[in-house]
Amino acid sequence: MTTNEKETSKKNKNETSESITLPKNFLVPFLLLSLKQWNMHGYKLMQVLFDLGFTTLDSSNVYRILRQLEKESYIKSSWEYGMEGPAKRIYSITDAGEEYLKTCHNSFTQYNQMLQTFFSIYTNSFFPFSNSDQSFKDD
């Protein structure tokens, strides 16, 4: 292998590892996605996340993440004063949060393709003739 081929191979490996970067925490993209749809307070966010499948949420962890996202300028918050009850902090996504969400979408799309390949290979290892049987039926 020549020096140029080694550099190209190394570059391709680096590009691949960078292009399939997943967020470390699935909760963050779902929080941002929820806030893209609606501005809401923390308790309502936790209800939405529970409905989306996050059944073991720790409220202190959610609020810690919200504070971190606000510190990183992915979200912003303001106080809403109502006629009843205490004031509520309402969260909304920022332009930076929307950009991060796009990055998540791109990563998840690539990850989804990898998962589909995995499940296809996995299924074919148990049912190796399932795809060929389908082709005979189509003829």
C-alpha cells in the first residue's frame, strides 16, 4: 500500500467515525424535539417524554439537563405568571437547539440504516430462504 493509499484509507476511516456520531444521551434530542413542537414547562415536558417511552425519568435529572441545555444556548426559558398557582418556567428551543436537532436527525438516519442492515442480516441468519421465497412468488 502506498503512502497516498494509507492516507486515503485513514481519512476514510476518520470521516466514517465522525459521520456516525450519535448523541450520548437520547433524552436531549427528545427534549429538543418536544420543545420544537411546543413551548412548555418542565413537568409537562416530563409527561410528554413519558408518553414517548421514557418511563423511568428522574425529575431532578431532567431539570439538570434543561439547565445545561440553557447554559449551552440550545434552549431558553422565561417565567409565566398565571392567575392560579406559582409562576412556571417555560422552556423553548433556540436556533442553536434547532441546529443540534438537525445534527441528531442526520446521525439517527445513518444509525437507522445500520440497524436495518443488522436486522436484515440477523433475520436472514435464521430464515435464509425468506428473501428468495419472496422472489419466486413475484415471478
